[in-house]
Amino acid sequence: MRHIAVVGSGPAGYYTAEAAQKKFGDAVRVDIIDRLPVPYGLIRFGVAPDHQSIKGVHKRYEAVNLSDNVRFVGNVTVGRDVSIAELNQFYDAVVLATGAPADRRLGIPGDDLPGVIGSAAFVGWYNGHPDFAGLDPDLTGPGAVIVGNGNVALDVARILAKTRDEFLGADIVAHALDALDHSGIRRITLLGRRGPHQIAMTPKELGELGHLGRATPVVDLGDFPPIGEDALLEPGMRKSVTHLRDFAAAAGPAKDIAIDFDFFAMPVAVEGKDRAERIIVEKTRLDADLRAIGTGERYVIPCHLVIACIGYQTPPITGVPYEHGRGRFASDEGRILPGLYCVGWARRGPSGTIGTNRPDGYAIIDMIAEDLTGAADKPGRPALDALLDGRGVDIVTFRDWQKIDAAEIARARAGAPREKFVAIDDMIAARSV
Ligand code: NAP
């Protein structure tokens, strides 16, 4: 019997477990360990609450859990409750699938002022992540600035702009829905340090901005290169740019909220007395390598809220080699040290779709199978359970999660799929109801 520990129960973790089942069949036991009492990581806490069809992928992960050779071990923090060295003693392979749930700082003066937050915190707030449920972002408005031109920036702009009715069917948590309902934000500015041809937004997500009840995207055609150059873009990018051109051409009736796309716009400082009151932006141009270069021309946007949607990083774990510049574990295609691997965003950095993690998970299991040449003499689960029991750690099982899940579904407001518990204690308490 081979024993594999997967740390992290998001997409990368589950695809790795699924791949292990396929590769080793009944000759493997996989423990998926998560620091939270609830599974699915990015699916629960990252994917936007109004994108329920994307969240549906959790059904596939559930099927993995319902088999005998995989189990969920929730409420266990690796690095605190159990060390990597201990996991390495108990399991043939330890796979870090911890994702990239931490924000990167903007790195400009004033980025530590109250009112400046990262997308992990803001997204975690509206998705009910226990670490960020108490964030209480300043939605007094009228200005809010989003830094970055990726899909997370789009998620954040859309969530800030939607009406209560537009969240019908979404699992946005009640505290966020209520706060957004009273939001005074009327102008959302998306700062892209490069141009429309350099965005990291995908067409479907960008297209959604054109159909909002009370918000209109505002785009300046003057920022675009000649239209003939669109033909040189890869098809997905061309579609996205076409959406932007359509936004620029649309002269529909003005709505309550404007979503301004400021291209060639690089934040250089956030200013304010005791809190964010304005952001200073420098206009840019592109050099020959398509990098943004400041032109010296500056302007000011008044705002109480600045949300940096500039990508994420993987939190380091003591003793695990780490690439500080890239914000991910240091590995050779996923091999960190003998018996220790990483997969998904913890290996590659935060790029690609949920589906990208599937081939990643399968590849790491092929690698592990190749490396497993020694005797199959690791103790696996019983050793972990004995150690955690001795340390008084209260494991949350998949059966427990099913009870928490049922409790969340039972307390959903009308039209919503669930009302998430946002405090760890409440999650744990719900399993005994
Ligand atoms: P991303 O796609 O890497 O976009 C980051 C953006 O931030 C880029 O526009 C980047 O500009 C900009 N940026 C980085 N550092 C900056 C700085 N210091 N100042 C100003 N701008 C800066 O990251 P993301 O939006 O966090 O998304 C992460 C991944 O999740 C992506 O693969 C994304 O597609 C995926 N995702 C998908 C969906 C969906 O499919 N519905 C939803 C959310 C996220 P440069 O290009 O100039 O570096």
C-alpha cells in the first residue's frame, strides 16, 4: 500500500487525489489535509459567488471523497499541528497543493493606508473566508480604484457594481450582500498599467460587464492601436478586445455607476490623512518589450477604496524551499525535495484556469509513481491520526463536512444555494447539529 498526503483541498489537491486513484487503484490511500474545516479552497473562497456554474466542479471532487481510498482531513494546519518532516515520515509522498491565497503588496508609498486592500482579502470577504470575514471594506464611495487588468479585477468590479437582485442565485455571504446594498460607490476605475492589447481578461468575463443593471463600462477608443492590429491577436484575446471596442462605441443611457477603464495608467502613490483618500497615477507608454514605462504625466483619482488585483502568492512553509521573487515553492517541475512535491498554483504561480490543474495533478502523480522505488513500508493514516490525537487536534472529516454543507444549505436566504458559515467555530459546531 502507498500513502500520499495532499496538503490543500482546492482544485490542484483534488485533481492530484483523482490522479492517484486512477494510477494506483486500491493500492493507495490519499489523505487530503486542509487547515479549514471545509473543503474545496479556491472553488469556495476564490470563484465569484455569481459564477455558480464554475463552482459546480465541486461535484467531481465530491466523487473523489466518497471513495474509500481518499479521505478529507480538515481543521489541520500543516506547519503548526503537524510538520512537513512528520508527514514525510508517515507518507510515501507529500504534495503541497496550497494554492496562492496571499496578496502581493502594491509596493508604492501609501499602500499600507487603511482603505488599501488586496484582492485575496476583498474576494475572501465577499466569499466568507474566515480570515477576511471581518474586513469591513469602506464602501462609502463615491470613488473606488481597482489596480490590475486580469479576471480578478473584473470579478471585483462586477461584484462592486451589481444590485441586490443581480445576486439572486449567488452564494455571496449575507454580510457582504448587505454592505454592498448600502454602497455609495458610483465610479469604479480599473487601472491597467499597459494597453487594451495587453489585458489578462477573458472574453466571457469581460462581456458580463456589458450587461449590468446599474453600471456601464466606459472605454476610450483613443487608447487603442489601429483596428487592423487586432487581427494579430490570438482569438480569445481578439474577442476580449472586441468587447472593449464595443464598450467604447456604445453610447447607451448613462447608468448609476461608471466602470472606467484607464489604460496606460500606473499607480505611483496612495495618499490621505490616516486613510486612503486619493491615488496618484502616472501615464505610461510601452517600450519595445511591451513593458510599461512612466511618462512623468500624472493625475489624481479621489477614492476611499483601492483594491490591488495584481496576482497572488503562496504562503511559505517553514523548511520548504521557496522562490521569493515568484511567490511559490522552489521546485524542479514539482519535485521540491525527496518525497516532497508541489502542484497547481503552489508550483506554477497563480495563472491558468481551474482546469489547468487537472493535467498538473496527473503529471505530479506520474512523477511520484516514477520516484516510488523503495519499499512500501510507510504507516500512513493511523500514524497521522495518533499524532494529531495526542496533540488534541480535532479533525473534521468529509462526513462532518456533509453535515456542515447541509446546515449551510438549510439556512440559505430565498434564491441562494447556501448561506456559508464564516467563522471556524460555527463551521465546526454545525457538524454536531
Ligand atoms: P493576472 O491574470 O495575472 O492579472 C494581474 C494583472 O495585474 C495584470 O493586468 C498585471 O499587469 C497587473 N499587475 C501586476 N502587478 C502590477 C503592479 N505592480 N501594478 C499594476 N498592475 C499590476 O491575475 P488575476 O487577475 O489575479 O488572476 C489569476 C488567475 O486566475 C488568472 O489565470 C485568471 O485568469 C484566473 N481567474 C479566472 C477567472 C475566470 O475564469 N472567471 C476569474 C478570476 C481569476 P501586467 O500584465 O502589466 O503585468
